[in-house]
Amino acid sequence: MLAALTSAGKQKGISATALKGYTRLYALARSRRAKLEGQRGRELGSVIATVEAMALRKQLNASRMKPVFLILQRNTQFWLRSPFPASRGYVQFKGSQMLFEYYVGEGLQLQPLANFKKANALHEACVKQTGVVCDKVALAKLLDEMAATRVKRGKYTAWEYYFDFGGGRPPWISGMATATGIQAFGRAGQLLNTTKWRTYAQEGMKVFSVNAPTGVRTRGPLGGTHYLQYSFGGFNRSLQRLIKRSCDGQEGAGLGACGTAGDAVAGASAGRSTRASA
């Protein structure tokens, strides 16, 4: 771990102050893990082990430090005395709009799909009569928080997952989560006239132009281009239609660049596609 932190310190995009903070957080997490008993200790220990395993595989680069250590920070904070959530239940921390999901045995995990669905719901409350109060401040804060967790993956940016799931080993990405994120940033960018969010939506489309496991593009069983549910596998027919419509240039949020970030991917959160697990 120390070697990974030292190496990250030599890369661009991470300050000496941030690096010192990550080092202290890692030490605190290990110290707290040694004192926690039972399931609480096992949950925090699992998160620590995942961070260490990524470091050993030389995957814990400077770009991934922020989301990975955010997850470690939240677990170090939570498992000290907070009540256990339900399995696959959501946890939100004071001062944040971001959701973490509890996976038994793997601790609290940052869940891009759940957060982007929440952003879509916040957006919908502002453009439709849903009975829910429009909260543009909460929407803006959530998307800013999610934007801060983007990482460099190959030659593009992505929202990654950092726990074992369905045979996949971290770091992996979800095609459905990415499509939902494209929608969330595209629509909110229009609603709040925020150019940077529309840019993030455009950048998100690059996931579908890169072959798995870096991206989610693959060759279909009968030829042609198909898109995976996850970068490690999982075929979803509804996702194929969703992304093909985007890349065919359907009208949505008016973003161009391999499709749109609006209605072309609306099915990702509106229930027109098979629901993803992550």
C-alpha cells in the first residue's frame, strides 16, 4: 500500500496534502479494524482488503485514489457504531447527497447506478407534476459529488465499482449505470444550464466505443457490435437497443457525439430495460 501511495504521489493530479490524508486514513482504518469485533470488523476488513489487493495489482493509481479512499473513509466512519443497514440498503451521510449501498461481507459501496437513478428522480420532480418538491440544489450537489468520482480508465473517464460482484473483480464498470449517468448529466445540464455536465455526458458515451474489459463493447453472438451489462460480462438485449439508439443519433439532450444523453437512454431509469443489479 505504501508503495502505491508513493507511486501515486509522483503522478500528476494528486497533491501532497491529499496523499498525506490518504496515508493517515489508511492507518486509521487498519487501527479501527483491529479494535472492531464480529461483523463490523469483517465489513471494514473486507474494504481494506480490496484496497490493498488493488494496490498489489498496481491498479490503485492517482486517478482512482479519490473514490477508493472515499469508500474507505465512509466505511471507517460507519462501522464504528452506526446501526446495521438492511442488505442492499442505502446509506446517506450528513452533508452529502451521495448514496452508498450495503453489500453483506463487502461493506458500504459507492453505487453509481443508484445515485444516477436518484438524480433522474430529482430531475423528474422539477419537470413533471410528481407530488415531490423540486430540489435543484440537491440535484446539483449530487451530480457534482458524482462528477468528482470519475476516474481515468484507459483513454476515457468512467464511474467504476470497487467490490467483487457476479464474478467480476474491481475495478469494473456497468454499462447500465453509465447509460443512466449519461441521461442524468445530460438532462440536468439542460435544466440547470450547466455546460460541464453536458460535457460529462458526452464523455460518458466513450465507454460504448471501447472494447471490454476496458469498456463494454463486444462482438455479438451473430456478429456486429453489442454492449455488455458489465465490463466483465453479462449480455442485456434491452441495453443493446438503448445504446444503439444513442449512437444512431436519436434526439434527446442535444449532445451529439455518438448519440445523446437524454431520451435515448431514458429507459435506463424509466423501467423500459432489464433492471441492472449494479
